Amino acid sequence: MPTEQSLAQLRALLKELCHLPDETEWVEFKHNVDVIKIGEYISALANSAALLGKQTAYLVYGVDDKTHDVIGTNFKPSTQKHKGQELESWLLQKTAPKIHFQFYEFSHVNDLPVVILEVQAAAHTPVQFDGTEFIRIGSYKKNYVNTPKKNVRYGAYLITPRLSNN
């Protein structure tokens, strides 16, 4: 489960994530925000982390997704609202089952603002956002129903994807 992090720990985590050769199923880099897509990424990252045996996954705002250079972001989740509701509250309402996630807002050593969203891996059942399960295939977020059909193990539970009506 994600825990509080000091500024030094957050900067070290950012450095570690930026040194990855590419985005992964459990790490996504963004410059700025599309509020609706945050929930989809929470689902996709939580589900992919579980499949890969990771405890947490990360969505990092303020980092170029190609070069992994810190470029800053104007995203401030602590003040962001969606339809008049606090962002975190809205995301919690739309996510099932409930998992722990946490936004960390801080300044990189060069004073550029960065946000790391730390997401707990799914346990027992895939995480949905607004009734839809998402997953990451490489660096892409996909609707799970539209991905190649395979059985997926979450802890002791074997999940067989539902068939799409498409």
C-alpha cells in the first residue's frame, strides 16, 4: 500500500522512473492532464501492476514520455475539480473495487512542478473505472474487453475476461 514519502524519497523515485528505458505497463509519463483519463489510467495501471507482480504503479505528470526529461506540469490535483467535485473524491466514487492511490505534488530539483500518482496494484479482481476494466499493453492503455482473450491470475483468483459483444 502506498505510504507517505519525503521530498528526498519523491525526487529519488522520480529519478529512478525517469531512468527507465521506456514507459512500461506500470509507469506512464504525461505532461498535462485529461481528468477523465486519470481514472482509466488508475484502472489500467492497477491491473497491469497486479499481472506483473508489482505492488504499485505510477502515473507521472511533468515528464516528457519520449525523452523522460522533467518538463514540469500545470496539473495540481489538490485543487483540481471535476464537475464541481474534488478530483480525488470523484475518482474514488468511480473506481471499483476501491484501491488506494495517492497524488504527490512536489518540485523537481530545477523547481519544475511534478506530480506522481502512486497506484496500488489490483488484488483479487480487476479494477474498473466507471464500469470498465482497463489494462496496459506495453505503453498503451486499452479497454480490457478489447484485448486478446486470456486468463489472468489475481492472487489466488483466476479471472477469465468477459466476451465482448463487438
